[in-house]
Amino acid sequence: MSEATLSSKGQITIPADIREALGLVVGERVVFTQLDDGTTVMRAKTRSINDLKGMLKPARKGRKVLIDEMNIGRR
């Protein structure tokens, strides 16, 4: 388990073993996500929205998506 101390400026140094595990290098960004149970997850921001281009299949021409199809899995 690694730990860090918060500075008076609100900064922390990410421990070397964590930086290594995440593959972080100087200048890379990290993202913090707060979960409902109070846990905070930190992850390396390794992809931009531009990296996702082309991952989805193009829509078939003339095919419309119904609202009910968009809500699959929602309650």
C-alpha cells in the first residue's frame, strides 16, 4: 500500500510504484472519479475522444433508431 501527503497548496506526489503501475510519465493527466460509496478512483487519462474515432460501425442508411432501442437496460 502506498501513501502520499497533501501539501499546503493541495498537491500530492504520486508514489513511484503507482506511477510505474499506471505507466505515467511527466506531463500526463490523471482523472479522479468519486463513487457513490465515497471511494475515489484515480486513473491515467490515456485516451482522448479523438482516439475513439472509427470504433463504432457506421449506421445503415435509412435505418432509424427508436427511443425504446436507445433505452435498453435503463429502468
